[in-house]
Amino acid sequence: MDNQTPIRLRPVNLYEDCKLALQWYQDLEVIHFSEGPDVEPYDLITVQAMYEYLNSIGKLLIIEVFEDGEWVSIGDVTFSKESIPIVIGDRKYRSRGIGTEVMKKIIELAKKKIGKN
């Protein structure tokens, strides 16, 4: 990752984070790569339904980076048995290796979960 920008994954706050994520899921590039080429941008109700579903099948987490003295939410990831979808919703953070760092953090979470079982 460039400049070693610190990242963290935090649990989703469904009410507040859906409003934040709305801007990501109205971006045609995000929709194209996460949902497919013929999917329309999401409205708030669709984002809420998606987040509720993702949180029910796994652990939905918000991706944050530490910049200018504060944590900034830039995307989301779901840690589930079926898949691990990662969305870097804020364009300025794409192609910086953040997805790779998120996967490393997910692997750490998986190891901790296995260790508890």
C-alpha cells in the first residue's frame, strides 16, 4: 500500500453507515464492478436492504483509513462463509493496495475465529 496509510475495519452501524455508503453505491463504477453492468445505482432503501442482508450472512465491516488525524470511511467488506466482497467506494483510495490490506486483516480475523473454536 502506498505511503503505508493505516487502515482499520470496524463494525457497521446500520443507520449511519447506510447514509454514508449511499454515495458509494450511486457511483456507476462501483455498481458495475460489484453488482454487474446492467444494475442501476442504489437508493437508500436498497443500500439498507443490502447492508442488513450482508450483516445477517456474515460480519459487515466498514473500511477506514487514517488521514489528517482522523479515521475516514472509504468502503466496506463482508466476512462470510460464502464470499468476501470488498468495495472501495471512495475513488481516491482505489488502486492503492487497500483491498490487499483488507484481505490481510480478514485473514487475521479468520485465524482468531478459528482459535476460539
